[in-house]
Amino acid sequence: MNTKRLLTSCFGLGWLPIAPGTWGSLPPTAIFAALCYFGASQLTVSIVMLVLILAGSIICIKFAPASINATGKTDPGEVVVDELAGQAVTFVTAYAVGFNQILITAMLGFFLFRILDIIKPWPVRKLEKFPKGWGILADDLLAGVYAAIILQICLRLWVVK
């Protein structure tokens, strides 16, 4: 198996038959929840999410062309490292304490990102036009920014009181 394609598929998550992007969004969500659950500081959570964003972005930009060439598609479904990076953007400024708050924050952040990644509000869809790995990645990063903003609003209104 091609190492580049293995990395862009998040070690095979992108090859799962149904909703590969959703599978690619799960690792940052699980890592966020685990870090909060085990009492990591907000700074630690943010740093880990920033590392996931950076690693996912570099892998997508450098290695997505291998998947593009192999599949003949401009945005192959198997490339889910962009979802990993975008989902991490959603959680980079989030933090939760207590099991219920962690669960609500993780689930809400996950669903917000997935919805925004799927519907692609303006100008998210326009970013897909960037060449190769840049186009695959950029829309997810902006969807993650939108999700992070909405998540913060929701947390301030309903969860953190």
C-alpha cells in the first residue's frame, strides 16, 4: 500500500464504505474528549489541536496529489486528513470540565463541523477550487472556523453558566 495514501486516509478511515469524512472527523473529537476527561489543561488541549491541524494540513497538501492521481478525482473521498485538520480547528479554543459538559461539547463540535463541511456555506465551497491538496484542505479549515465560532456561542449561551 502507498504510504502517502495511507496517511491521507488517516490510516484507512477514508476507505470505510459509508461517510468517510465523518470517520476522519472522529479522531480529533475523541482526542479532545479524552484530554478534557483526563484533566489536561486548556493550553494542552489547544496545543494538541494545533498539532493535529498542522500535521493534517501538511499531509494533505503534500500527499493528497497521490490520491488524486490514483483515483482520477479532484477531491477523492479517501482523503480524510482534511477533515481531521478541520475538526481540530473546531476544538482549538474549546474546553470542557465534567463528563456531561465534555460529552455535550465534543458532540456539538463534531456535529457542527460535519454539517458545515457538508453544506459548505459561503465562501467555503469557493475554496475547493484551489489546486490539488490546497483545495481539499482549505474548505475544511474554514468550515472548522465557522464551527468553532458557533460552538463558542453555544457554549457561552447554554453550557457554561
